[in-house]
Amino acid sequence: MEQQSETTRLKVAIIGCGRVSAKHIRAISRLSDKMELCALVDTNPDAPSSLLHSCKKKIKNYNSFCASIHNYIDYKEMLSDIHPDIVGITVPSGLHFQVAKDCLEAGANLLLEKPMTMSNKSSRELYELAQNLGRVIVMGHIYRYFPIVSLLHQDMVDGKFGKVGHGSVIVRWGHDNDYYHSAAWRGTWKSDGGALMNQSVHALDLMCYLMNAEPVSVSGMIANRFRDMEAEDTALGVYTFNNGALCQVEGTTSTFPNDQEASFFINAEKASIRIGLRKGKPSYSVTTPKGKNLAFKYLRRYIKEVGLSYLIQVAKNPHYGIYCDLYRSITEHSAPVADGRSGYVAVDMVLGFYKSVLKKSEVGLPLPSEFKIEDMTKVQLR
């Protein structure tokens, strides 16, 4: 790929026109000075037009925005015709590896939705392929792009919070059975996984980011209590990190769909950090040993660093922040916030958890050999 200048508009294609792709389109439409959506790809020929129509009220100059978009049912044909600089991949998780590999080899940089792939080996292969080809992979780990999270991460790196004792993450992201019946691949071990792989993987990634550490072992349990799916609707476990900290995780899709919640807690020597998202409303606290809440101080710092307009956009749609980050990474030749390695580590965390279920014992991380999520078909949950 030729070196890009800061004023270059990058060509973007999206492969997969499901629910999350609407967030991609809205983000790209807000970055029209930096990128242009040139192609939509889906095996259903009606999906691209339906997707665009669903975004119509959110896109300024809708007709102009759509004028340059070409629709395809074959992503390889699109790659040959368009030669996109960026490809957003939003296909079912079981298809991520081959689609991403083909796009990287065609010269594209990627925004790859979570999870990266369905095996630790293939995730690492994508990460290393991108490194060797000089391409950028940015993961759809949206929590890293929430307001003030980057500042908390940097202060953790700089040692301002002291030693980390433990953390906990709760993902109660309820989906009813209609959600799992809406597509044959949803909730299957082969193509989707359960509450841990689908709904909790980027929450686990955030804990690594905030704690500035990576896991060295995991012990977990899973169950299927309420949902009509092959994989688990509930997971509980504990990770040990390389800085000695512990982290407990609860992930479930069996709660009520109208009360979705993700919450994060870190207990450190000099602060306790709480981040929450419930029914779409965020909350933050950074509490000192004397009980002072520094959240507003962090918010002021964040606005000073990125600007109020950016904060508003990323609060509405974290994919706006991801695409901004990807553009910066490509044009400035710098590492993205949620890079390909983060995608590999997150997948390894989930698969290690699943492997501990099979072995009924604690498992060391990173996994020393390949583990595929399909191996979980040995587990009878219903």
C-alpha cells in the first residue's frame, strides 16, 4: 500500500450486513473527510440496501453518502474490484479467520469484530500475518474506547494506582430465545459460542487493559439454565494475572434483555475503579483511600485531551472511536489501542476458560497448543 497522507480519504468496505454493521456505517458517515464507504458485502443480496435504509435517519447527506457504495455477494470479487484500504468484518464469528486472512493478503487493514477467531492458533496466525504484511488489525473491543478509559490505563501503566489486588467483571447481557432463533449459527459452539465468547470476550479484554496485565491461569464453570442454545448461557470463573492480581468473571445471557449490564471493578493500593454500563447509561468512579471521587477530574482531562465533540460521538457510538484510531494508526504508522495481539489474548483467555471446564481443573495461559471451541461439543449442558 502506498504511504497515506493525513488528508487522504481511505476506501472502506464492510463484509457482513448484520446488526453491528449499522454502527460501522454511522461511524464512517461521521468521518467523511477521512474515509469513504465504497462497498457492502453480504450473501443475502437484499441485506445491504436494508442496512443502509435502517441508518437513513442517522446519516447526513444520505443520498450523497450512498452514491459511491457498490454491493456484492462475493467478498473476493469486492477485494479484486475495490482494493479497499480498510475492511470492517462483521460476519459470524466462525467465518472471521478465512475472511480476515483473505483481506489482509489482498492489502487491506481490518476492523475485526470480536471474537478474533474461534481458536487460539488461528487468532495468533492472523496477528502474526498482519505484522509480517505491515497491515493493521484493530479489534472491535469497544470498552477500550469508552471515555476516560485510556487515561485510567495510562495512569495504571505509570504506577499512579500502586499494586493491583484484584478485579471483577460482570456481563449480564440478556438475550431471549428469539435472538438465538433469529439465525441458525447463533449460540452454536462452531460459529458463535456462548455468553463468554460472544458477550464477555471484550469485557475480559478491558480487564487486561485496565489492570495492565495478562492472565497466567484460569479456572471456570459453565451452565445452560434458560436459553435454547447449544453453548452456555452462564459462566463463572477466576483468572490469575502475571502481576499476581486475581480477577473474577460472571458472564450470562440469561438475564432480562431490557436490563443489560456490564460492570468493572479494580481494587488497587491507591484507588478503587468502577466503570458501569446499564440500560445504555454509563457510570464511573475513581475513589481514593480517603473517599474522594476523581471521576470528574478524569473527565475534564479527557475532554481537554480529545475535545467535547469527540467525547459525544464516541459516547454515542464507540465504533466512531475505533475508526478514528484505525485511521490514525494507518496514516501515522502507529499501534492502535485495541490491536491484533489484544484480540489473540482475549480469545486465548476464553478458550483457556473453556478448556478448564473440560479438564475440571485450573489451566495455564497462554495455552501451549491449539484449542478449538468446537472441542466444547463434548460438554452436555442441557
